[in-house]
Amino acid sequence: MGITDYRGVLCVNSGTWQAQTAFQKQMNITPTPARAVLLDLQTLNPRILDFN
């Protein structure tokens, strides 16, 4: 999961709710499960909620 600003556009990758899959392990990808992005639409301030 990740949040970035690209040329004035807020980009949010919501991530995943599952643990590492066999394909992710094969591709050497380590996910960050059980996180959600809460975005204040007036200020565009993101907040990360960790449900782990």
C-alpha cells in the first residue's frame, strides 16, 4: 500500500487484505496486509489505519 502525489494528483494504492501468496513469494513481493487508507476529502490528508 502506498500514497503519493504525482503532478498534483493524489495516488492511493489501497494494498491488500491477504497474506503473501505463492506468486508474490516467487516474485519476491512482500505485501503489507490489513491496512486501510482513510482520506479527508476536504483537505486530502490521508490517514493509515492498521488492522493488524
